[in-house]
Amino acid sequence: MGRRTLVDDLVDGLLTEILDEKLLPHNPIPPEADIAKAYGVSRLTVREALKALRAQNILYVKAGRGTFVNPTDNWTGLDAIFKAASHGNAAGPGLGGAD
């Protein structure tokens, strides 16, 4: 297994905040600068982590409005879906997803 990066740690941290309902579906996430300060990382690290979360459909962007949290039933990354399922949150159709 490869070495973990700051981006990996930040992705896990933000995912945990989402699963702990500190960041709610369809609500905007904090600005990059606030995330960088809270986690003690650079804005570049934040951008890379947000890019990874968008690639898994955990976050989505509304042009001119910001970055928002997707409900778990829209997630496509298996690691995130398994983490959500083990965390007790809905994780899509057939896994306890709502809607």
C-alpha cells in the first residue's frame, strides 16, 4: 500500500465531517481558505482534495455559487460508499438510501 498524502488525510477528514452531518447535503462547504486554516494545509492541498471528492460525486459545483455536498445516494466512489455504510448513513439504492 502506498504512502498517505495530506490530500488523502484531508479527503478523509472532510468525508468524516459529511458523515457526522457537520456538512449537510445540498449545503455549501466552507471556503477553501477556511478549510486550509482548519486543517493546517495549503489551499493547493484543499483544491486537490475537493477535486478528489468531486470525482467521487461526493461534492458538486454550482457555477458562481460554490461547492455543495451531494446526498450519499449520489456518491460513486466505492471507498466513500463503504465508509458511509459502515458509518450508519445511507449510501445509495440497496444500501439503505433514501428518496
